Amino acid sequence: MAEATVSLDGYVAGPNESGFEHLFAWFAGGDFEFPSSDPDFKVRLTEPDYRYMSDVVEGIGVFVIGRRMFDLNDGWGGRRGS
């Protein structure tokens, strides 16, 4: 299984890395805090989104990201997920 959040037109980001604030607005749309490997990155989901994400993440063995995402996140400061 592989999943990604993309816009309806099929793009992950707009020109000059724009649009993330709209594409990922659901990451801050609720009252349920979802765990993150980065203490500075808070994910606040609605209850249905929280349940869905919990089920999805529980079934994933590894996250594979591209070089661009790695660079944009500065390698997550060397932190590893748990």
C-alpha cells in the first residue's frame, strides 16, 4: 500500500513550493493531537481523521520519502521516528 496527500489536480505542491497551507490544512483542523517524531510539528486532527490516520500508520512498516522532502525538512534534524 502507498498513500500520499495530493491536490485534486494531481500536484503535491504548486509553483515555488506554494499551496501546502491549503493541501495540508486538515493537519491542523481538529482537537486530537496525533504523535509526530518532530516535537515542533503539531498535528491536530478531527476525530474521524485521527482514527483513520491511526489505522493507516499502524499498518505501515516504513515511510519512504524523496530527496526533495528530505531536504525541505533538513533531514528532520537527524531525528528518527519511533
